[in-house]
Amino acid sequence: MASGSDRNPIIIGGLPSQVPDFDPEETREWLDSLDAAIDERGRERARYLMLRLIERAREKRVAVPEMRSTDYVNTIATKDEPFFPGNEEIERRILNATRWNAAVMVSRAQRPGIGVGGHIATFASSASLYDVGFNHFFRGKDEGDGGDQVFFQGHASPGIYARAYLLDRLSEQHLDGFRQEKSRAPYGLSSYPHPRLMPDFWEFPTVSMGLGPIGAIYQARMNRYMHARGIADTSRSHVWAFLGDGEMDEPESLGQLSIAAREGLDNLTFVVNCNLQRLDGPVRGNGKVIQELESVFRGAGWNVIKLIWDRSWDPLLAQDRDGILVNKMNTTPDGQFQTYATESGAYIREHFFGDDQRLRAMVANMTDDQILHLGRGGHDHRKIFAAFSAAKAHKGQPTVILAKTIKGWTLGPNFEGRNATHQMKKLTVDDLKRFRDRLHLPIPDKELESGLPPYYHPGRDSEEIQYMHDRRRSLGGYVPTRVVRSKPLTLPGDQTYATVKKGSGQQSIATTMAFVRLLKDLMRDKEIGKRFVLIAPDEYRTFGMDSFFPSAKIYNPLGQQYEAVDRDLLLAYKESPTGQMLHDGISEAGCTASLIAAGSAYATHGEPLIPVYVFYSMFGFQRTGDQFWQMADQLARGFVLGATAGRTTLTGEGLQHADGHSQLLASTNPGCVAYDPAFGFEIAHIVKDGLRRMYGGSQEHPHGEDVFYYLTVYNEPIQHPAEPADVDVEGILKGLYRFSEGTSGEIPAQIMASGVAVPWAVEAQRLLAEEWNVRADVWSATSWNELRRDAVACEEHNLLHPDEEQRVPYVTRKLSGAQGPFVAVSDWMRAVPDQISRWVPGAYQSLGADGFGFADTRGAARRFFHIDAQSIVLAVLAELAKAGKVDRSVLKQAMDRYQLLDVAAADPGVAGGDA
């Protein structure tokens, strides 16, 4: 061992570490060599040598600390740039026409009487990035596979429309219908990428910032998953995500970078448009966002390509022997670079080059105009092509390209680099003339001065348009395009659902376990079994799904390279490169991104997958509600299970786990079909109908319906009855059926309950009959939300068709023969059952768990919220007293008999739960 004096602190990852020196003499030789290089060749030469040594060390797999940040120059040296195969002059003319039409489209959308706005500065900054992608990289779907998946930056949509116009995919009528989807139908264009609004054009909704990045990561992972499992050949598909530097502040943008690196997703490229501006000002005025992002991505294990300067800087950098220019680039903050983007060449000469004689000498022979046009790399086709090529060629890691641009580029001095450019939507006549001249377009002044500015099209037979078509043909078709090639699945018959319909006999199980039992039988089906994708956020065991580990296995592209600690157990944790289960760790956002990617595979790759995402219901719609909107926008399908549901059922966990509102949140999403089933046979019918609607075919929906199902299931064990012989399947699916008809008592009443509350209602039915002479029917409200939707649809139809027979809501028809009052109860806040109150034909009262949850026994919690069986009894008697059917004195009798003001007097109920 080396002596204490030979232990010298070495800086590793920014922190000193005591590492023993086993050969001090050899160490001194290396240090002397470095000192000599510095003394004889200078610091920059020595730095270069060190970088090459680090590079070689990594090649030889010598563990060295990661270099988090490099100089503020292009990663790809000029000498390493590949041959550019395109015709740059033609591509410039194409891009100029695209730029013009994008800006004019938004400007025309601001015309008097319309004023719907739009954004032009984002596309102006990223136009060259997209153009190179369209001309040389983005693969279409014409070859029968999924092509590439391109996540377009939401605010850049005008440019994508403008290019589609040149290719005759859209007409002038479409461009003039921008942001006027209904009033200009069928020519309206959505503001941003929205597959639900334009289902043949857009594939991925991206304008909700941060969801594009995480969606792209999990799409790339889903591509690998589908390939590994033999469902689709995705080997040629590449995922491109075009993002903004300001967007990278969103937690979802950077939160899941590690999974892309960990799984080696070299089929993924982020292109971050670093125009250095947010919506209101600089992204990092006092810092350098490109350097910051480089450190973050490198630290996460990504390959980083910086694209900062265009070719006009190459001669200057070649002269920079002392590193003075690179140092100036390194130390100039972003806020100052934005100022340079808006100032004159003389200003740049004085303030950027002027404080060092060596810098001044570099530009001494350049005019102020030449200095002004020293450009940024994100506007140089050749530099972009080099970066994209390197990203596609890189193996073993995902790649991020950090491309420096100017927001509002080419739009003129009133737009370029201005803090307010994001909100600027209209070009003046002078702006238009300057813009036209900058783009060298043959548009006469009179067309700019009289009314709306014209769109520009060089002609269908022009060299430019033919070039565009040729490039797209060579790359497999037009992008973006959404195609649904999948065929309806052959769905299992009634026998698959038989076990669950039999009930649980004397055994008590939770509805979560009833669903898991059904899922096991579905996954055994030869036709659809392999298409199930199980997803959970590190909670499979909580939901009783560890039984799938040995058979379905957990997907890991590297397999299981260790002996599992529980390998001797029957339900041992088992990973496999072909595993069916996605274990996304403690990340609901990651799980939901997997859900969306799997649920839209029927369109993306023409192969339907059936995702089943199970989570703590409290952490579903509440935590990732924005992503569920993204799921609806993307027309994704699948089953979402809010397990351990209810405000009082997950006993002991307390406030942060007590969900009494996710059903209400689900009701706000038009693409979500939400149910709150009570028993296994209800679940069987709901799941069967969900598979039919989403994965079967009908005349109205030949490729299935664009919805997803949300089922709330519970962890409280109960005895599940067998399916009644005359079960009301229509009622189960529409949201309401009579589960138990009252058989004794003289005074009629109705109790409506959902989910875990149905057994409380049945107990209340018994108490009312035996102790209060009330004959109550119990109704299972499997879906308050669907009942309301049906009623709203009826009212809308009646409003617009006054001369036709008026429709009656299902809930009204279903309850028309029932004698009230009606009392509704659930383990949700009262707003959930209150959704249907106006359509119930009689006096209506609801009970619910309003307020914060807390940790206690189930009985105490339900007594506190006045939703247990005894509280239901009181509510029914109170409504009967209002109607004069019982004396009000019975209310005090009931309160005293059941001790309703004492939560400790309640039966604590069943403790714990099996899922």
C-alpha cells in the first residue's frame, strides 16, 4: 500500500477523492509531460491533448469521470462533416417559400373579423432543422411499416402546414382555415398538432410542453419492446423529437432521460431548438442554456451534438490558435448573444471582437455587413445534415442535438431576437416587403399593398416542387401522415369471462383481484393474449399482479443478469428481453407515456396492443391528468385501472392516498369511458364491451372506437355474488341497473350506489326493512359519468330538433317506474353522483366523502363522512320525512340507535386488503 504522503486528492465529479498512488514516479512523468506541453505549446494545445486522452481512455473502457461540458463550438469538426447530397440552392428556394407561406398564413388569420392568431417566430427559428429532416431523414409509411415517428414542436405547426401546401397535401382554403376548425369546415386546420382533430395528418399531440419529450422517449422504447416481442418489425423506425430550449424547464422534459440511456435507445434523437428565448424573455439571460443542457444530457448518459455556429465562422475558428475566440464564445452569456442578434455589425465588432487585439485582427478584413451575417448553426443546411447524420449513425445511446438559432429568423428587424416575438402575429406591409426581399420571392408590391398578402407557390411543375416530391418518394412517403392499417381483432367468447361471472363463493376478494383473475384468462387467449401490455409504477405486488412475473415476465432489453433474491419463490421477480410487463419504476408520468405509446400502436405501427395500466387511483388522473388528455388527443386506446380506489377504502394510508375525486376528473375527459363497478360479473361485461368497442369493428367504427376505459377498483375484500340469471347487461354498460329489489317493508325508496358502496347499500336495505318498514331497491350505478353523458346528449338533440320526438335520458327512463325518494351513495365526493341529479325523476339526495381523507379504520372513516350503511338509512328516512311519509321523530331515533355522531361506535370493518 502507498504511504499516507502518497495519497493526493484527485478531483472526481467536482469533488476531491483520496486515491492511493501506487507508482509516484510514473505519475510524476505524466505530470511533467503535461507541464511541458503547456509550457511549449500553450494551454489550448495541452487541453486538446487531454481531451484526446480521455477519448482514448473511453475507447479502451478505462473508467474516467464524465466530461460534462465542452467548448461553445460545434461538436462535429469541419473536416469531419459528411458530403451533403442535396441541392442546397433548390432547398433554399423551397425553404423560402415555406417560410413565406407559414408567416402569411398566421398573418391572414389575424385579419379583421377573424383574429384567431397564431405563432410564427418558433417555426422561423427552426425551419432549416425541419427542412433538412424532410428532405433527407424523415421516413414515411409507404413501405408498409411505421416509418419514423416525428414529434413536431407544437408552435411550429404553421410551417408544417405551409410545406404540406407546397406538396398539394393542403389547399389555400386549408391555410385560410387555420384555427377555424368548425367555421371553415371541412377546410379548418387545428392550431397545433392534434391527431383527434386531424386524424389523417398529425400523429402526436405535442403543444402541452414537456409531454413531447417524455412521449418520444417512451415511443422509442415501445418500438424496441414491440420488436423484441415479435409484434412488429420496428428496426428501421427512428423517433425524432423537436423541442424548445425553454420547454426543457418542464420536469417531464428531462425527468426520464435516464431510461433512454439505460436501455440504449439509439433509435431516438432529440433536436432542441435553442433560440435562447422563452415566451417572454431569455431562457438563461445570465447563463448558457446549451452548456447547461449539455451537462444534463451527458450526465444522463446521452450522446450530445452541439450545433452552434454556421460555416461562416469556420475560417475564424481555424485562425484561433490561442483559443481567444473560443474563450469569448465560452464566456458570453445568452442574453448578450440575443442582443447581438438585434444589433448592427459595427456593434458586434465593437462589443464582441473589440476587447482583445487578437479578436479585432481576425475580423479586420471583414465588413460590418459580413460580421452581421456571421450565423448560427441551426440555420445552416450542411451543418444540420452533418449533425443529423451523426445522430442516426451513433450506436448504443440516444442523441440530443442542441441547435442554436434565432427566434423570428428572416422575419425582419421587428421580429428577430425580440423578447416579444412569440406574441407577434401580424406583419405590416413594410415587414412583408422586407421579408419578401430577404427570401428573394417574385411577389410584386401591389399584391402586398392591396388587402391580404398572397401565398406563394412556384408551380406544380417547378423544379422546387418536383424536388420535394422526389425526396419524399425516396424516403417512403409524406410526413406527417397518420395511417390506421390494423384490422379488428378476433375477440374471445363468453367462456373466457365465465370464471369471474361465477362470483367468489365463500371467499372474499377485492374488485382489484376480480379484475386480475379476468386478466389472467384474457392473457391465455390465443388471439389477443400476446397483445396485452401490462404497466404499473412499481406496484405490481400491491395489486396482486406478481402472479404474472413467472409467465409474462418483466421487459428488460438486457434480460436478467443477476440471481434474483427471491428466485426460490413461486412468484419470483423475473426479467426478460421478451417480457410482456412494463415496470417503469416509481413514475406515473413514465407509465402513462408507455400507456399512450402502446395504446396508439394500432395506428403508429398497424399492430394493436391492449395496454392495461394499473396504479393507485389517487396518483392517476390527479398526477398525470395532462397526459390523459394527450392520450385522448392521440386517439390511444386501452384499460386504465384506478386501483385502491375510494376515499375511505384504502384504510390506514391517509390523506395523500385517499382518492375520492378521480371519477370526477375522468368525467372531464371526453375520450375516457369511466366505470365504478361493484362486482366481478360487472367487470366482466364492462371489459368485454370495452374490447369490442376499442378493438373490434363495426359499420360505424370499422377500426374500433377512439376511447379508453377507466375502471376504479378497490382493495376491500367482499363476497362477490354470481351473475344473476336475468342480469341487465344493458344497464351495466349504460351505467345503472337494479341489483337488489326490496322484498319487505311497506314504504318505498330507492338507493343508488357504486363500487364499494353497493354492499353498504344492501346492508342499509336490510336495516330499513327490518327496523323501519321501508322497502328499498338497491341500484348499482356502474357509471355516473356515462349516465350524465347520455343525458347531456339527449338534451342537445332535443334543443336542436324541436320538431322531432324528444329523447329521454337513460337514467330517467330506467327510474321512471321506481317510487322515490332517491338516495345516492359512493366512496367519492358528492359531486360524482350529483352529476345526474337533474335527470332523476323524484326527490334526490347524495352522500359522499367530501373533504380530505385521513388514516383510520374503514368503519370510522365512513361514519365520519356519513356514508356507511347506518348513515344511508338516516338519509333515506330524512327524505321520507320531507315527503311526509314517516314522522320526523324517527330521525332522532335512528341517530341515537346507530350512534351516528360517534365515529368510534362504528364497526371498524374488514382490516387490510388483498390488493
